[in-house]
Amino acid sequence: MSSDTLKKRKSKVLRGEGAVQEMKRGRVEGDQQEIRVYSEEVELDSRDAKQDYKQFKESCDSLANLMSEIQNLKANGAKEGVEQKRMQSCILFMNLKKLNRLTHIRLKRGRDQTHEAKQRVDVLHLQLQNLLYEVLHLQKEISKCLEFKSKHEEIDLVPEEEFYKDAPPDISRPNLTKTDSHQLTLARLDWELEQRKRLAEKYKESLSSKEKIQKSIEVKKEHLSSLQPGLTAIMQASIPVQQYLSMPFEQTQKQTEVARHLPPPLYVLFVQANAYGEACVSMHFFISVSDKNLIVSINGDVDEAKALSKPQEDSQDDESDSDAEEEQEKTKRRRATTGGQLDDKRREMLKRHPLSLCIDLKCKDGSILYLYFYYLMNLNIMTVKTKVSIPTDLNTTISGGDLLKSDTLLSCLYAGDHGGETPNPANRYQFDKVSIVCFSDYVEELGHPYMWVQNLGGLQFPVGASEVVRLTGYVPCTTNRLNNLRYSDLIVLVSSEHSIIPVSSECLYLFPAKIMSRLVRWVAITYEDLCAAGYLPTICHFKCLKENPCLKLCAACLQAAVVLNPRYPEVSPLFSLSLSWKGERSGQTDDNLRAMESEVNVFKNELQGPHPGHQLLTNQISRLCVCLDVYLETEGQDDGVEGPREFPREKMCLRIVRGPNRLKPFKYNHPQGFFSHR
């Protein structure tokens, strides 16, 4: 048999996915060739992985031995047996490749099985989550059913023992209700309805009896009201007699009747003010006060004050049980927030007494100062609010408007008394309970708690080392200060804003006949603007500036910052200078400007004028103008400049300059009329 015949009869082995196609193609060609399909996946089921691993190691070892033998043969130069060993090595390589394919197939099959198992686990986990969600939903529904509250639970039913004792058997039904709680509740509700029907009938009977009593009361009121016109006519007939004799008994009686309901501090102030007004008819101060110029009145709700003075039991109205139950029900339903409760506590703590005291002080220039005194019941302090009615010519002042503000009008009436904080030390602990940081936040609404206000009402609090003034002497002193309050300051400010420096006849000798410098502008500035000025670093360190307004004076090229204390003229003004002439100069860079500041700040006693010294500010401004004339006239002129002097010398000076600092003569000598050094 030839080799070609053997090749035609040799079987063909197909592997993998191409086996089916090859088989089909073999059928088309004919049945001359026998086809066998080989699948490694089918073979993999009958093979053991451990045996394959063992076979893989043996093949690797055999291949390594063959390779070493081939290398030795080639090294020895022997050609026999090399080709045979090479064929054996190829067979081992084919075996390794087969084992590798089987390993990859086995790995893929394991991954597929793992993926299928994970899918089954995910399906089971999703089913578990659905079941848990259904369980949670059912639990919520059960809790809603258990927490359901019916309207009957809000009704305060009688106890069971009392129910079985008082209720009739047809309603109580003991044989059924004692074993069934639901039937027991229904029976108790029926008994509650029966009781309420009886009470409603009693209520109607009580209303009818109440109407009868009210009718009898109205008949008696008509009888009493018939007497009122006669009594009123008698009182009206006596009014002209009271006015003619200047004895308003009726008005005084009404006011005294209302004063009984005042709190003790306001009552003390009311008595002292009335007594002082009656005693001051023949007394005279700088601005005279008489009984017509001091008016005391009581404002507020008298009925509310009467309710406060009554005991707590009497102030509560008698209400029926049904009304009390309804009120209690509303109270239970209403739940205030924490912030709302805190605001209510603050309002209650800062509550004022319904009655207040008003004192009107009339001054000689026609202005009226209204003082409204209040009493804070829970804080046990008095406060005051102010209102000023002044003439038109004084009301036009710009800078004077700050002095007439209600917030600062009474500030520092006595030294250190700004009225920003409560003088009662116990209030600090009360404020901590309701989270009140500072009482000054409520001053605009409640008023200023000045220390002198507490003394007027007889309230004494620890004030450190300050003297405690007797009450009888405190009222005249305070009234005198209130009458003189800001009047002289307003006159000066009105004149200064119109560039006029008023000098009284008593002070003319302090100044020469001719003054060249004049006042150009007078404006008000704040403390922050004062600190921002570059020429005022020293004056800004004074503590009083942080609490009081500052004024700025501009005279020709000279600028002066003037601090005017609320207690002027007891506390003299403070000047700081800056000169814009041939450069910028100030008291820190120029010794002569510092000497000018000393003339108005240090040597101020000779500028006080007549008592009580209201001319001090205008005299200081005039002295400043004179010093500016001397400064400019005695300033040396450059010899290289021809022509007349910029400021001709018109003041007579003994010496133009003196000492190493080259100080100028700023002291004016009267009646000689020349200037000299101090």
C-alpha cells in the first residue's frame, strides 16, 4: 500500500469551535475521510488538576534534562542523537501547551461558576431587603395604631370606684364592664354625658338667678345715680371759690387719691417735688423757680395700678369649672418656643409700673424741660426720660442739637453719672437669668437710671466713695442744676455758628481794643474724627473724650479742637491747636502754639468772668484770637522779600521773643495795653 493511500485514510482531529465547521466541510467532500472531533473541555471533565500539575512539573524537569543533554552533545561535537532529543523536546513543548490550555479553560470555568454563585447571592440579598422593608412598614403601621389618641382621652373621667358607686346599674353594667375594658370606657363616657347634662341645667338656673340679682343691683344704681347730679352741682359751685382763694382742693384731692397707688419711690418723689414747689414761691436762683414753674402730674392707668395693689386672690375672677377646664385645655395645647419664653421673661423683668410721674420745669427764657419718671418693679430702680421745648432762635443751632438730645441731655448732671447702666447690683444676677448682656440696650425704651434719680426716689445703692446727699437737700440741688442745664451752652453755640463771639462788659478789660483775627467756622465732629486728626494725638488720650461730644473751631488759618464737657462751666473746655501757615504746625512741633494752648487751658482762671463763669468759652476763643494776632505780627519776615509786611505790627510788645525757645509775648497787661511774657 502506497504512502498516498495511507495519507487519504488517516483520520483528521479537530479541536475547539472550528470542529463543527470542519465536520460539515468533510461531509461535503464525501465520506472518503473519517472525521473525529476532539474537545479539550470534554477531556477536562475526566482529568484531575493535581495530576495535570504533577505532569506539568515532570514535563518541565524532562525538558530541562533534554536541553542539558543537547547542550552537552553539542559541546562534545557529537551529532548523533541530537535530532531525536530535539523531537522529544518538541513533544514535551506540545504537552506543556496543552496543559496550559487546560489550565486556562479550568480557570475560566471557575470564574463562570463564581459569577453564577454571586448572582444567586444578589438575588437572595434583594429578596431579604424587600422582606425587611415590608417588616419595617408593618412596624410603623403598628406603632401608629398604638399611638392613636382618641378625643375621649382628653376628658378627665371620674375614677372607676366613684363611677361604680354613683352611676346607676343601667349605665355601669358591672357584669359586662368589669371584664371588658372597651365597654367600661363607653359606660364611663355615657355617665360623663349624663353629668354634664345635669350641670348644664344647673348653669341655666344659676343664670336666671344672676339676672334677677343684676336687676336689683341696677335699681339700686339708678337710685344712687340720681344723687350724683346734686353732688356734682354742689362741687361745681365751689370751684370758683377755690380758684379765687388759690386753693384747688378738688384737683389736689384727686391727685392725692391717685398718688396712693404710686409705688414707694415715685410717691417719695411726688411728695418731695410738691413740697419743694410750695416752698420755692419766695426763693430765687439763677433761673427763678416758683410754684407755677414747677408742675407735678401723675400719668398712667389707675385701674391697672389698683389691680396691682390688691392681693392676688382678690384679683382673680371667679370662673366656673367649665371655663377653667377650657382655659387649661388651651394652655396645654399652646407650647411656646424657647426663644419666645425668653422674650416673655425679659419683658416681665423690665416691666414698668402702670403709673408714672411727670415734672415740668419752666425756665426764664420760655423753654420747658419735661421729666418723665418711671419705676421698674422687678428691678427696683427708677428711670427718667426727657423732652425739651425751647424757643425758635435756640432751636436753629446745628451743634446745639446734640446737647438737646434726650439721650445726652441729663448725662453727667453729677460727676460720673452717665445713666447707661443700672445702679442696683442685684440686677446683674437677674439679667444673667434672662440673658440680658447690657442694660444700655434698653435705655432708649425704658429711660436712663441715673444715680440722682434713685436719690430723688429715696433709693440708696452702694456708690463707692461718693458722698450720699440728704434727701431734703438733694431736691433743691438737682432742681437748680436742671434749670441751668445747657442754657448757657446753647447761647454760646448759636453765637459761634454765626461767627459772633459775645463778650460781656465785665470782661472787656481782658482784651485789647482791636482784634484782627475773627471766627470763621464752628462745626461739631465725632470722637472718631478727632482721633483721625494728625495734630491731636495728645488730647485723644483723655478718658472724658470717649463719652462726650467734641467741637472743632476754625479761625482764619488756625484750627482748634475744643472739648466741651457736659458739666461746663464747672469743667473748663480743653483746646488743641494746629496752624496752617507756611506749612503745617501743631502744639507738638511749635513751642509758641504750645504756649497759646497754655494761655487758654492753663491760665483759664482769669478768663472765668462773673460767677458762675458762663463767659469762659467765649473769653477763651477771644484770647485765642488775640494770641493769633501776636503770633503772626511778631513772626520774622525774610529780608530778601521787598514790600510791606504780610501782618503789620499793631500790638505793643516789650520783647518780641525770649529764651532759647524764642517764645512770643502772649500775656495782655491791662490797663497799660502791652503784651509781655509770663
